[in-house]
Amino acid sequence: MLSLKGCNAPDQLRSLPQCRSVAGSKALTPRGITIVSRCSTYSTFPQLRTSDLAVSELANGLGGAASNRSTDGSASLAEQLRLGSLAEDGKSYKEKFIVRSYEVGINKTATVETIANLLQETACNHVQSLGYSTDGYGTSNTMRELHLIWVTTRMHIEVYKYPAWGNMIEIETWFEAGRVGTRRDFIVKDASGTLIGRATSKWVAMNQDTRRLQKVNDQVLEEILSYSPQTPRLAFPEEGNSSLKKIPKLKEPGQYSRLGLKARRADLDMNQHVNNVTYIGWLLESMPEDIIDTHELRKVTLDYRRECRHDNVVDSLTSMDLMEGAEAIPELNGTNGSATERKHKENCCQFLHFLRMSDGGPEINRGRTEWRRKSTR
């Protein structure tokens, strides 16, 4: 159990590097971390109160997920420091995060890439807490024997309120296993428990050697099925929700474009292909600046159709997509071609996106985004 004296709970999260004394060479024991005292306190973020994360909850979160053990059977250091744990029934996983300064944009709120990265982190920590391998984003024993890895084929994220720098959020995730694909859903809440975002994704198995998609066999299905909810649970239970809506292919040429985006080594994940969050950034590169300045992203849906690897060069194309209930008005000249401005009763607008290999190459990804006008508060 972790005991930090003289600091409130959120301060304790930040205080580990600032602590002035740690008990002896046995500070890390099989039971956890011993008492750390005389911590520096912080007053930078007054919105983070003890009620945001009780000390007892901190201790439970640090040691709650104990399946993924070190070689001597004790919880790993990462487990002890992680603010996440499995639900009592073992069918979902929750983790708390504080939004860091490098995770926010010019408005001092988290970017959509930050949200997507934290969703991915929660998913990875979930499967690690179940004892899965850290290779291939949580592959089972049989999957490793068959050289199978998990890859994303679809991601849908909705953000109703972006957390600000220093805010604490909690992400809950769970998955439903299937032979063809596995669905993983997410719920995002702020420190008060208010829902601020939802997401759903579909994952399929790929052969790491042939780079071809492959159905999982009965043995793999048996290994992962026991961790799925017995009763189907959906982050988007409402009928006709946009998370399932088909994305049409954008007609070329796009109204806006950003050509020659190159996949860097830093964009690659542990599976040796471009991380799925990078595609969101590429997609937004071709958004018109007047929309970026006046609106914020409310929904993003991506269909992943081809993996992208180091040194691949990508073109990003974007065009406006008339929303239901919107009114088209005359064209305006934009910096990348012609744009069509539209009025919507809720000050929303929608765009279609298309990523392809450069110079008219094959399709990599298609997407849809919905934007709402920024608050004037």
C-alpha cells in the first residue's frame, strides 16, 4: 500500500519525483511501496481536490490490477503506480489520468489525439491486467504462437467536453470477443463523474509475417471470451447512432488537401506500422483553418483500410459533407480550392476525409468528422 503524507490525493500523483526521503533500499517490496514522507505540495491546480481521488482509492488503484506479475510473483512497479483496476466482475477496466501540459492545445484543453492516446493506453493496460503479453497490444498465448497481432479497422470517438490542463478524467473500457473481430468500447468521465466522451472500436487479427487479416480459431476465442461481459454492453446503445454509419468515399479532388505527409519513425508502434492515432492528425492536416479556428471537433470516425509504414508518403484530402438539416449557401474561395459554407441550426458542420498513398496511390483510410462552434465563454 502506498502512503504519502502531507499531500492531498492529486498532489500525490505528482509528488513521487519530488519526495525528499524514501525509506531505505527496501522501498519497493513484494507488497508495494513503503512510506514516502515529506513530499513537496502543489497549489498549481486548485480544481483538483481530495474528493477527486480519495487516498484509499489511490492505494486500491495502484495495486488493484494484480494479474500481470513480475517473475517473483509480486506486482510490477508499473502496476503499483498505475491508477487503474479491474471491475469486481473482471469484465471491465477503469483508469484515471491527469491531463498533462504537453497533451493540450492552444486552448489549454486536451486534443482529440490526446483522448485517442489515452483510450489506447487504457485498452493496453486492461489486457496487461488480465495477464496478456505486452507485445502486440495484448495478444494471448495462442496468438503469439500463431504470430497474430491485433490491428484496428474502425474507430469512432465522441467528445462532449474536452478536459483542461490539470483536470482528472476516468476512462472505463471493455471488449466483446468474436471470431471475425473484437469490439472494444469506452466511457470517459470527468472528476465529478459526468460523462464527457464515448468511443467504440473494432479490432481484427493480422498475421505479423504475411500482413494479412486472419480469423481467430476456437482456442484463441476461448482464451479471450471469458473476459467479455456475458450480457452485451454498448457505449452507444441508442438506435441509429453515427458510430455505425457508413463512410462514403470522398470524390476527388478534395476541396482541401495536404500532400506529401511522411510517416516518421516516431509514428510507428510496437507492431511496426503507423499507430492508429497518427491517422487522426493526418486527417486534420487538410481541414480548413477557418473551421479549426472557430469550431471544435465533436465526433470523428475512421475506417482503416491499409496499414502505413515507415517512409510511406501520404496525401490528406477533405471535403465538406452536407449534414441532415443543413442549408447549402454559395461557394466561397478557400486557400486550397473552393469551399462551401453551410448554416446549421446547431452551428455544426461535417466533413469527409480521405487518406491515400501519395501521387494517386491506394486508399489508406477514410473518415468523417463533425464539428461544433466553440463556446464564446
